[in-house]
Amino acid sequence: MRLRVKPAMTGGRGRIKKGLIMEKVLKNIWRIACYPMLYMGVQIVVSVIYIFIYIIFYVMKLVIENINTAFDFKPDEITRQILAPENILIPLLISVAVTFLILYLILKKEWAYDKLFSFGKLRASSVVMCVLFGIAFSFFIDGALTLFFGILPIKIPEQPIDDLIGGNLILELLSVGILGPFLEEVIFRGIVQKRLTQMMDITAAIILQGFIFGLIHFNILQSSYAAVIGLALGLIYYWTESIWPAVAVHIIFNTTSVVMSYIIGDGVELNLMYYIVITFISLVISLLILYILYKKRTVKKPAYNRWAF
């Protein structure tokens, strides 16, 4: 005599299966989100500890210097010293080193066997295109933002962080121009995008990682163009099957922005036609290089398993 499975039992099994799937989804989301959270968390913790220690030593220095005189307490001067460029950039460099160490300890096996980051070789022709694209895209973003805020009756939002980190070219190039971009590519393209492609369609993965990359900048203006840059870097990483081209583009992009901020400065006025021409030319060059990289791609659209990991 054959036994039939009761509907209640079938429904129970269905609910268990759905529960397991939901648990898997949440686990996968956490395994992706924890790395951007680690990136931001380490920066915040290191900055707070550094500033706290700096305040203690700075106040002790003031007390010793004024031990025999009336102590002249100037809050504005103390704040200015605390927020000096080196006190922003040094914690950034320390946080990059700490984050790299944590990532290595967490992902030691995947790092050793290159199962995660795709450290493929970077050809000479690719180096040239990466340099040209990084410079052109930097000029395009700068020109587009200038035109946008120059034509529309909108005041450019103040960016106190940009003002704070300016003033020390060497530290700024190391932190903002080189080490910071390398760490961001390892996290957002090497980890986040690669894991997203294992869970969803490649187009959705590239768009989502670009959105996440913009989101972590915590500034409406910076987040808007960071998301666009993230999309371009995601495409380059996908087409070349290597993280190095994305790293090269990101470093050149940031370095160009840093150097140009020192060359042009805040006091130079450039006419509207200059920005229109430069923005148009840089956009054409950027799109042309992206098209060349697209045509040279060898990667096939990857299959994905939404319950990966």
C-alpha cells in the first residue's frame, strides 16, 4: 500500500526550504557588505584614535610651553592644528595598511592562489590605454561638474574634506593617489564585484558595485561621480579579466585630480568655452578607449549561481 505525503508536510518542507534559501541570501549579502563596512570602519577607528592621541600630546605641549606664563587657551588655533592636512592623511595611510593586513588574514588562502582578485598580467598597450583613460576621465569629470554648477543657478556644495587634505602633496599622492585607490580596487572590484557576479547577472553586478562604491563616499557630489567612475572601473575589470587595469586607471585618475588641484589652484579663472572644449574632447577620448577595451575583450558572459558561496 502506497503512502501519500500529506499537504501539510509538503508545505512544511517548502517553508523550511524557503527559510534555508533566505538564510543563504542574507549570509551572502553579509559576506559582500562586510568588506566595504570594514574599509570604512577601520578608517573611522584609526582616525578617532589618532586624533585622540594627537590632542593629548598637543595639549601637553601647550601646557609645558606656557608653564611659567598665563595659559592662553585658543580653541580656534587648537582646532586648526588638529585638522591640519597631515592629521587627515596620516590616519588614512595607517588605515590602508591596517585594512590590507586584516584582508590578508581573512582571505589568506584565496589571496595566495589568486582565487579572488584576478591579478592577471598587464600588457604594455593596456598600460598606455589605462593612463590615457585615467587622465581623460579625470578631465571629463572635473569639466562636467564645473559646467553643471556653472550653468545652473546652483552653488557648489562645500567639500571640507577636500580642503583639509590639501597642502601636503607627497602625503596626498601616497594616500589619495596611490595606496587608497589600490585598496579600493581590491575591495570593490576584486571582492565585491567578483562575488556579485557569482550571485547575479554581470550587468546587475557591475551596476550594484558602482552604486556601493559611490555610497561609501558619504557626500552627494562625490558619491554621484564616484558611482560613474565605479561603473567604468567595473567594466574595465570585467573586460580585461584582471584587477591591474582598474588599479592603474584609478591611480591615474586620482593622481591627475591631485596634481591639477595644485597646478590650477583656487584662484585661477578659466572661461566657459575652455571647459566645454576640454570636457567634450576628454569624453570622446574616454569613450574611444572604453570601446577599444570592449572590442579587445576575450571574456565570455559568466554563468552565475544566485546561491553561491
